[in-house]
Amino acid sequence: MSKSISVLGSTGSIGRQTLDVAARLGLSVPVMAAGHNARRMEEQCRQFRPRLAVMADEAAAGDLRARIADLDVRVAWGPEGLLEAASWPEADTVVTAVVGTVGLRPTLAAVAAGKRIALANKETLVCAGELVMAEARRCGAEILPVDSEHSAIFQCLRGGRGPEEVRRLILTASGGPFFGMKPAQLHTVTREEALRHPNWTMGPKITVDCATMMNKGLEVIEAMRLYGLPLEQVDVVIHRQSIVHSLVEFVDGAVLAQLGTPDMRLPIQLALTYPARQPSPAPALDLLACGPLTFDAPDQEAFPCLALAREAARRGGTACAALNGANEAAVGLFLDGKLGFYGISDAVARALDTVPLARDPSLEEILAADRAARECVYSHL
């Protein structure tokens, strides 16, 4: 069980819920890192009194430094500060809750330091999963998933003896706010509509990814990396109620599922306390009150991002980094009102066809593919 944690992305949705769990468990939080929200970081520093607080840039760090001048907290900023936070000696666990490829280098730093990593930054494994997992094995680092779906898979796999007994992993998806809609309707959906997730409260980027179903495509790639299984053994079903968080089908036909209320504090807490379980602040699941549980096949014509992610996984190499980089850029443009809903999938498809593929890539080649994909998106505005 964790005793002292470093939280990367502390002011975001996962970061705030992590701190809620940490406070309830009585964990020490010596390091926190965030983006630009100095006001919220000030509140967190006053509650947890960390040794180090890191902000994304110098301006945000200066703002925070002025706000907490009365506290004994060192303030740093930028990529170097994030790397220091990820490898802080006194933290036994690093929670990576930053969004996007910015989480890749800090995760590798935490791996090199032999930390337990509570991974909420799926882009790390999407872009460089084979590299990261190999480094984790070499350094003795432990990677535990925070995503509700991968936490569910992790728990269900405890019912078998190894990957040879697994027939397939089944990731559940809520279907987002546009479930059942056809392409003609989706062409005109707005940013505000895309941000109305029916079950979960999350940051804007991941919420849009849920609306396009790219989030589930990224999770398919992440599952392949985490559990060492081929693409053909990872499936997706739509489950609107978000009660069954994912399932594992074994070779004998048995299917294990993990159920729970849609509350991210459950998988966050397990990643911090594993192998132990502790009482949780999340409400218990009431089977008599949750209603019927339904399952549907994804509509890959209406939501092509899922198919694009699977295609990137088939290509391998730097294709997944290109997929992710293009998607991050396109979602940002959609949120800024500069791109339509289907502009996201169009931009990703174009980048996959444009960015050269490198097999068995180095970290530098992975980051180069990410940059090239973003440039491809921006150049077609």
C-alpha cells in the first residue's frame, strides 16, 4: 500500500479525486504538479503542505509563489519541474493524471526511479507502451491502471493464472452523449453538446474523446500494452449504464466482470492501496436500484475514431503516436470552435496516412511522429 504520493495533474478531475482519496487514507502528499490553475493549487498546497509544487510555466509558477509566500513550499515549473516531481525520493507512488503526451517523460522518470505508478495518463501507453512496459520490467517499477475499465480488467485477471487462459478482454463504453445518433445528425453537434457526458464528470479533452469514441480506441491500445495481448483479443461493447466497468472472458468460457458505481475514486483508491482494499467514500452499488443492464455493438460508421485506433494498433510502430498526436490537436481545435465534430476523425485519418511509419521506434522517433501528426492537423486548417 502507498504511504506517500506524488500527484501529477493535481488540479484536474482525476487529480482532485486522488487528493480526496489521499486525505481519507491519511497519505502524505509531498509533491504536486499542475497546469496553470494557481488558485486551485494554492488551496491544495494549504491543505496538504507539499515540499514541492510544480506549475506548467514560469508565469503560473510566479502567481503561485506569490499566493503561498507564507508557506514552506518550493515552487518549480516546466518540464524539468515535472521530471523532478515524478522522481521525488520520498514518494513511493506517482499518480500520473496529466493529460496528453506531456505525461510520457515524467512516467519514464518514475519508472526509472522504481516507483509504483498509478497510471491515469493513457497517452503514455498508447504512444510508447512497449518501451514503457519494457523499462518497467527492467527497473522493477509497478504500473497499476487508474482508468475504470483497465482497473476492472486488472481485477478480473486475478481470476486466472496467466494470459494463456484469457480468450479476450471486453472493454465497456458508455457510448457518450451521442449514442444512437447517425452521421447526418453528428455533422452539426456542438462543443457544448459533446461535453455533456451522461455518466462521468471529466476534463474537456477526455469528454470529447468519449463523444467521438476515440477514448475507447485509445483504451484498446492501452489494454494491449498493459496486458500483453494482441489486438484480436481486445473487444469493445457499449454499456450505457457504466455499471459493468469491463470484463474478461477466459478460454473455458467463464466471464468475469467488475461492477460498481461510476465513481473514479474506486479505481484510484485501489491503485493506491493494492493489494489491500480499504473502505471507500464512493456509494455502494445497489443492484435493485441500478435498473436493467444493456449491451450494444459500437457503431463504427457513425464513430470512425474507434476503427482508426484499431488500424493504428494494427500498423504498430509510430502509428499510435501519430494517432494520438493528431487527435489531441484536433480535439483542441474542436474545443476552440475551429473544427467540426467529424473534422476530428478526418484529421486523424489524414495524419495516419501522412506521417511516415517507423517500426521499433526510439523515444525520439515517437515524439517526432507526435509532432509531425500535430503539424499535419494544423496545416490543413
